[in-house]
Amino acid sequence: MSDVVSVIITSRNEEKNIYNLLKSLKLQTYSNIEVTLVDNFSTDKTLEISKQFNINIIPHGKERSEQRNIGFTNCNGKYGLYLDADMILTPNLINSLVETIQVSKESGLYIKEKILGKSLFNLSRDFERQFYEESSIDAIRFFSIESFRKLGGFDENITGQEDWDFSQRYREKYKTKILEKFIDKKLIIENKEFYNQFIDLRKIKSECILHNEINLTLQQHISKKKYYLKTLNVYKKKYEKNKSFKDQFTFGGRLRTIYNSNNFFQLFLKPHLTLLFIIFKILIFFKIGLYKKYD
């Protein structure tokens, strides 16, 4: 029998997104999946929709770090995957993750992400995202549950940078890599009625997470970033002497990460998107006050 993969989802008032994520989990080619939704007392239809699927539901509040720890404490899997409610998985993703981790020496995997949406803001963010793959700005999402527990899970004193904190601690003790797997075109076409709602299938090259932020505005993005800076001083005390901290929280550090990326040449192939993401990044850093703090 195949090993159990425990998928932990955190949610609060996600009625617009939760069906799509749970549907994409139902479409997975890997069958031995245990799904747990840790819900922060939603007042909309999140739970009503979720109950249509065969999943575990745990009502638990506070922040994502604690919710995720609760989920992994109550799971039975050999491997773990944590997701946000606005994510959608390509159909062979979990199978590819399991196959990769079983034949490699790594115990933790990064996953490629594609940000959905046709606005200039979302197009620029999707373009920018590729330069951060497997860097300190990326985060490990799939791992052995044993290694997760040995590390003590997520730091519950941190909100917003908890995945970076976990990933840095993880890399210090375990080997990691990014999943490199071309999309199974046959499978994605078989389920085109579902996936075509979100993206032109020709644009999906790899097994990945589709980040469904189609309706996210620049102002909403800035508000979310400000909220996640509330525990920044806790994170700073742990990592301010670490090079990764400046890579994450300064514009110069972001440029250095992009320069060291394997995808660096894309800057010259798509200059319009390069200009767009630089403009948006400067604006965002200015609006949330990172320039005066750390540059």
C-alpha cells in the first residue's frame, strides 16, 4: 500500500476558494491522501462547502503557525504538505512529490508556483516568482512528517514569515531540492473543464501549485503584507545577522537573489515584465515601510 500523504489546509472565510482546492485534491492521481482543514471559525460557507468532501475538519483559531501545527499533530501520514485555501494543485503533483522524495536523498521539497490572473500586477508577480525558486524567499512545502516533528514544527510566535523560518531551520538539518517535473499533459487535458476556469492550459509547463489570486488587488496585497509584519521583530531577532534576512526584506537583497537565479536570463527576454515587477516591488516596499527599516 502507498504511503499516506497528510495535507493540511488553513482557512478563515474562504468560501470563494475552498471548493477549488478540495476539488483539485480529489482529482489527484495519488489516492492515499488524508486531508485536514484547520478552520479559524469561519462565518461564511467555508465549512458547508468543505463537508461535501471526505476530509477531517478541526476548528481552531489564532494564526497559521499554530493551525498548521495542530493539523500535523493530528495526522497519520508519512509525508506532509501544507497549503493555503487559495491554492489549486495540478493533477499529478502529489504523485510526483512522493515519487521524487522516495528515490532521492532529500527529505524536503520546494514546489513551483504559478500566480493566476491577467492584471498587470498579477502578471508581474508571476514573472517575479520564478526568480525566487529554491531561494531563501521560497519555502519548503512537502516533507517527511518525522523531520517536521523533530524540528518542532512552525514557530508559533511568528506570523507571516513562519514558512521562511521553518525552511531555514529545515535546510540546516536536511537536504532539500525543488520538484522538477513536466506537467502530465494527458491528465491536465482530461480535466480541462475544471482547470480551464483558471488558466490557459498551454501556460502550465510543470507540475505545480496554481495560486488563485486572480481578484487580488495591489492595495489588498499591501494590506496583507502589513498585517504579516506584526511579528517581524521576533523573526528579525532570529535572523538579522543572516544574509537571508536582507534578501527577504530589502530591495537590494531581492535583486541579488534574482541575479543568482537560474532564470536570470528571463529579465532580458521579457523586459516589459521586468520593468513592471520592479515598479510594483519598489512601491510595495515603500508602502509597507521596509526601505526606512532595513535598506
